[in-house]
Amino acid sequence: MDSVQQIAHIEKSLDYSIFDVKWIPCTAKFVVIGSKPKGTGLLQIYELNRGELDKVREVEKPKSFKCCSFGASGLREKQLATGDFVGKLAIYDVERLEEPVYEVAEAHAGIINTLDAIGGTTVNCGAPEIVTGGRDGSVKVWDPRQKDTPVAHISGVGEGPAEKRDCWAVGFGDSYNSIERSVACGYDNGDVKLIDLRAMKERWTTNVKNGVCGLEFDRKDIKMNKLVVTTLEGGLHVFDMRTQHAEKGFAQLTEKDAGQSLGSNGVISGSKSTVWTVKHSPQNRDIFASCGGAGNIRLWLYHYPEKRTKTTSTGEEQGVVGSLEMLNATTISTQPVHTFDWSPDRQGLAVCGAFDQTVRVLVSTNLHLH
């Protein structure tokens, strides 16, 4: 079988700090958002054009952008949800960037660290919703069809105000019909919480012993299957979300050195390095990319066990975790790669941003063979 290769197809240096990148669905364009040195926010749109990147649109806003998603947008509207450094949630039509089509000026007290969105035409179940996580410890769910009140405020479930943690990662999942929907939240102390939005209660919590930098379900619009969580000191955790045991929770697989670079001899080198983000291939839910603090990107393939459940001595069902195969490891930058997005339309095409203020378009070959 031909091996998987990752190629940096195009590199472009920018004059501002990149915080997030997202492909615009059904186009050869992507969005880059970030922060200029003077603290203003920049939103740029680039288009692939015969091996070059053409900047087709740009807008500057008073405050730095931190995170964004097209997940709640219809394909025709192409509306981008954004969170910024002063707690504003806004949605922009990419054809008309001057003024937002939706805005909540004080969605959070301080920076919106993370957001995810669901309910656009790529997911056919349920309302369009955006979930935001902030430095204020709050996690809030918004319906853009309603004005500036969240439809759910799931912060501090079971906690007092003094114990609120900085939320670094959020992700929708389990939205397999118009009623069910869950959100996973990751915090700076390593807590991971699964909130059932239909019942509005915490369904499961665990701690991965390190700040949670990224998390993602392998698919948002199916019954929960797998959840990948990445951490501050190199940990990568895969949870089989199909079967929940009353005491032991979900079966878990851990890779402890997922953020470190590999030497030319294939041996792990350097100290523990942050795994900043995880993104599953839109075309194959069992392949995902993880991006590390050593400037590396790794591609992983999850192998399911022969049986995904076993019966314990007490007669309860317990999940059985599979194994991970590393398909490729490539170092593309001297600085951490902290944001990554697969093209929803072309398998193997991706864009990423790094702390060296460079955006890179990547091509991964032979993914279809796995």
C-alpha cells in the first residue's frame, strides 16, 4: 500500500498573528482571522489559483478575532461565526464583511477562547446553533435566529463561582435527530465535560490531567462514536463514546507523545510539546490530524477492536477501545502549528496556521487507501 505523504503546497507569510483558519464550503477559498500588532482584528479571504494564493477580501475590526466556524451556515449564505478578545460573538456574510448579520456584544466577560457551530446544511438535524467557551468559565449555546440571549448557559455545572475554570475547547456532537444534541467542553485544569443539551444536564466528566487545548467528535451528526481530546503537554486521548459504563465511563486510549517532533531516524525528540488541535477528515471519520507545538502535523488512523463492548462480571456493558496507527508525521514549521482545517470538498486538502505568522495549504496523498 502506498504510504501517506503530506506536502506543503503553498506557504504565505502574513503580517499579523493567525488565530484560526476555515475553508469556505463549496469553494477553493478559506478564511484567516487574527490580530494585528496594534490589537485590531483582521479577517482575510484567500483563494487558491493555480498554485498561488490570491487575497480576495479583507476587513479590519476594532478588536482581535480569536475563533470562527461556518458550522451553522447554509451553503448559500456562507456565514462565518466569530468570537473576539472582548467577548463579542458576531456572524459575517463573507460577501459583505463590513457589518455583521448577527451580533452579541457581550456574549462573554472577556475573551471567547473557542467556538463551534452546527445546524447548517451539512448537518440536517436540529436548529442552527453556536457554542462558545470563554475565559470567564462560561459555556453558552446561541441560536442566531434569536437575539442576544443564549438558549443554554451550561457553565459551572455542579460548581460554585470560585471553581469556574477557563474553557479552552468546545465541540458539538450526538446530533443525529432533531431532538438529541450534546456539547463537549474542555478546561484549563484538564476537565472534560459532556453536556446533554436536550436534558440540560451533565452526562459525564473526566480529567485528562492537563489543560485541554482541543477536542472534536469524529462526526457531529451521528450517534456519538469517538471523541478526541488534545492537551497542553503532548497528550492525545481517544474516547470510544458508543458505550458508557456507570462507573468507568467511556473506554479511553492515550498517546503521551503526540505533540513532539520526530527525528530523521523516526525517534521522538525534544521535551513534551502541546497538541494544539485535532481535526477529523470529512471524508473518513477514522482519520484525523493533530497539530503540535514542535511545528509538526501528524495523521492518525483509528482501528476498531474486534468487539467494541464487553460484559463485566456484574453484567454491565463496558466499551472496548481500539488502537491508533500514525500514517504520517511532518514538521512544517519551527513554531507551533495551532490551527488546522480540512477542505470539506476535496479529500486531503487542508489549510493550517502557525505562530510564525504563516498560513500553509497542505496536500495529503493516498488517504483514500485507508
